Amino acid sequence: MTRRVQLHCDVAIDPERAAEAEQYFETIYRPEAAKFEGYVDLQLLKLRGALEGQAPAGMTHRFSITYTSEDLRMAWVHSDVHQVVWPKFSTYLTSHKFDFILFEVI
């Protein structure tokens, strides 16, 4: 049985451009990802605070994308449209150091 995969990436969005970044994500980025085979969900989570412990340094948002398989997620990543929408989204970031953490959904 192939299980879904979910990728998490913590990002630091420029606070002065956060509303613009969130609007771009909702109206351009997510709708484009949703067109691809295997798409399940894509969320941009805005950090409200750490209830216990610490949030990653500098992180303002967490990017979470779920596909039915890693192969289909990678098809999205290597697509021509992703090569346009990700660089545009990254212009809202204050750092381009990423930890991409891939999970298998149980």
C-alpha cells in the first residue's frame, strides 16, 4: 500500500509583505498545485506562538503540502508551473535556508 506523503518547510516571510504573500499563496500558488495529479492538500500555517518549547528561530510560517505519493509530489516540484510560482513565492521570504521534512502519512 502506498501511503500519502506530507512535506513541511518552515519559512520566514517578511512581516511587511505577509498579507501579500498569503494572498499570493491562496490565489495563485495553491490553485496551481491543486491542478496536479495526486494533490491532497496544501496549507500555509501562520505561527501564533510556541505553547511549550521554542519555535524554530526566525520562522513565521510553516508550509505543508500533501500528495498521494512522493513521485506525484515530485512531478509537481519539477513542473514548469512550479518553476514560476515557487520563485515568486520565495520573493516574500527573508531567508532562503530551508529544512524540507518529508513525512509518510499514517
